[in-house]
Amino acid sequence: MMGVVPRPPLALAVALAFALVACSPSGGGTDTFPSPQPSNIIEEPTGPTGVEGTESPRPEPEPLLPGEGFFIALPDKRYTPMWNKPGSSDQPDFTLDTHNPFQQVAPLLIEDAARRDGDAWYELLLPLRPNGTTAWVREDDIRIQRRQDRIEVDLSERMLWHFNGDELVDRFKVGVGTDQYPTGVGQFYVWVKVPYENPNNPYGIMALGLSGFSPVLSDWPGQGRMAVHGTPYSSDRGQKVSHGCVRVFNDDMSALVDLPLGTPVEIRR
């Protein structure tokens, strides 16, 4: 990731650190796909049906997503129109600012896809409270990419796994939230990447800010956004030590710094 996102000035990186939940002590390839073109008209059969009184089966519509796996939506505009339901009206229910603190248009994880009146719509997981908030966008407002890399975190085992497709790339013991400040569970993705010049700071060499938030902290800057971040303390591994972030020892975190924005992150108990 440090190779993907330009290194911000130290002052900006420190300021952005406080936009993540306070957890201080007490690469993958992408494939871009053209948006599928939904068929607006299904023609009725015009020839013999073969059996009197019956019709030939209608063809199945083309799938909206090209195969299995995780896909992200790259908005074409910074301010993207969103709907609570697909095709519910001509006017959007709200407009989302899709920029992260580095003024990058951050990709959004696709949760579902549907057709309405022949038009394609995509349900996106938003980087907003409450966790799990989604909304729908029109096909014309986004570009679709596949994400091969993904992270899985098991809080009971205090383990992190990095996969590329079905292949296990790395696994590490990690620090997780305490009982008082637990790590949130659910499906998230990397929303912002914050590199640090000083590896001995509480966030180590890199913070991968997630789309989700602490379930109990909201009065921190950034509303308590969670992160997978480095730590200079090897003793954090396998411990309940944070305010909700996932702490990865710097030596291990170096293997995750090139993961792209939009990388799916599943956290489970």
C-alpha cells in the first residue's frame, strides 16, 4: 500500500491517525470489467412452440456481475447519487461524498445487484454509521472491478488470514479489542490507507482504515472508525489490547501494506 498511496506529510498522517478509533497503548491485482448491458426487451417467441398451447421458455438474463468473488464499485463522480431502493424514483434519496481523507475516490464494496425495468442497479456497502448501511446506485454511475485479495479476522482465535482468491498468502497472530472496547464484527473493506514514517508510533508502519466503526466508541474524531494497523509491540500479538482496532506487529504488517483500497475485510467472533 505504501507503493500505491503517495506518502502524506507526517503532520497529515498524524492528523489522520486520530480519524481512526484510538488504539494507542494503555498486493493484489485488479481486473476491470465493462458494465454488463442488460437486455431491455425480451422478445416473445414467434415460431412454432413444439407443443400446442405452450410457449418456449424465455432466455435467462445475463448476470450483472462477472462470476464469483468480491467486486467493488468505482464511482465516476465524487458526489454520487444514491437510492434506498433500486429504481424507486427518478430522484436520488441522497448524494454520497465518496472521497476519503486523502481526497481519493474510495471504492465501495458491492453487496448485491438487481434489474428494475431493464436497468441494472448495484447495492453498495457504505463507509457510514451504522455498520452495514447500504444504498443502491445506477449502472451508469460506476465502474466495476474484481478484488482478488481479502482479509479474514477471527476474534476468538485472534488470528488474521490474508487470501488471494482461494490461496492462503499469510496468517498472523494479532491484537484485538478489549472486552470494554470490542472490535466490531461484520463485512467491511479498506476505505483509506495511512502510511507512517515512524514505525514506533502506536499505529506502526501503516493503518488500513476500514469502512466500519467501533460498536461502542463514537465520540472520537472520525466517529471511532476501525482499522487494521501496525504496532511496534510484539507483545500485542494474540492479546485483547486495543480500543477496537486489529493490531498487526510491524514485521507482519509489512506484508499487507500493498493491499489496494476496497480490499474486503471480514471480522468474525
